[in-house]
Amino acid sequence: MTSKAALVTGGATRLGRHFSEALADAGYDIALHVNSSREEAEEVAERIRGKGRECEILPCNFLHEPLDTLVESAKERFPHLSVLLNSASTYQAAPIAETDLAMLETQFRINLFTPLLLTRHFAQIVRTGCVINIIDNKIAYHQYPYAAYLLSKKGLSDMTQMAALEFAPHIRVNGIAPGVVLPTTQRSRDYIAWRLEGIPIHRQGTPEHLMQAMHYLLDNDFVTGQILCVDGGESVYLEGRHSENYPT
């Protein structure tokens, strides 16, 4: 047994996988939550064990199964549990005019209600440590073509700050809002180039940039209630229209 362990939701795919392996590299044993990506979870678990760390795969369907059991199982397997990293997310694009109740319920259940309830159970069961919520730099905008998704992530940002107040001083709660770091395979090269034009430092980020943010939030015990936008300045690029940039 070591002195630290982390529960990572959605820890087998995409950014969740990077967070799981980075935590293992930092000496954490991993309680690896998985829903449908069981094969990927086995691969990640094998890699983590190859680093000399323990890894337990904990299946849970956030739409249908109780969440307190997930935290209880992680704590039982790893009594030294001290970190909850909420990376699991779901995404569906639709404007308000095309958003129905089922879409709202799914997006909010996975992206907001689950991190909120897991944070609650973590505070009750683990009682001390750190929570990190993976959000999205889109919270800086009002992009209505992603209405349900973006509203759920805006809610997660506010919840992060509320929870930081409620559970201080024993639990620190922070968030990371990634920008263009790991685009989906559906995004074309032209689309990515167009996105980079709107980033002040004119380049795409890497998962390592997010891992650095995670380590900062874990290591600095005087930081809570903060949302780190790791996006090359994209989220502050809100100059707006004025007389000096009016095309003549």
C-alpha cells in the first residue's frame, strides 16, 4: 500500500486515460471507472500495473446505477484514496430549438449531476483530499449549437466553486477547462487550422499541458475553487466589435 490513490471516472479513454496514467506515474494507485469501454480499461490497467502501481477496474453506468457504491468500492479497495477526478463526459450537439427532454436529461445526468453526487459521496466517505472536475473552455462562450452540453458544463463550473466553499477546509475542489487539445477524429484538418487561428498563441495544446495543470492543482494546497483554462488564451479572446476593428 502507498499513501495515495485516485478514483478517475471515464479513466479508460481519451483524456481520462491520460489522467489515469499520469496519476500512476506520480505514484497513485488507480480506481479506474469504466462504463462501456471495458477492453480499453483492461489495457490501461495493464499499463498502470506495469508502472508498479495497483489498479482496480470499477464498472458503473451513471445513468442507471447508484453512485455512492462507486466511491465506497474505491475506498474499500484503496483505503488511502485521496483524489476524485471527474473526467467522464458525454457530448451531443444541438441548438435549443432541437433539444428535447431526453437529451437534457442525459447531458445533465452525466456532465453535472454525476460529478456533483460523486463529490458529495467523496466528502462523506473519504472526508479529505482533492476533487478535480474536467470542464471545457466553451464555458466562456454562449455557443447555442451545443445548448444542453454547454449548459451542463457551465453548471459544472459553478458547482466546482460552490463545492470548494462547502467542503473546505478538508477537501479542495478545482476544475480544468481544456481547449483544443485532443479533437475528435471527426474534425477535419481545415477545421483544426481554423480553430487555431482563434487561439492567441496559435497552436494546439497537448494532453501533457493538461497533466501539468492537474499536478499543479494536486500539489498546491492553497488553491481551491479555481477553474484553470488550459487553452492557449482562446477563452479570453473576446475582443468584440468596436470602432477600431470596423472593416472599412
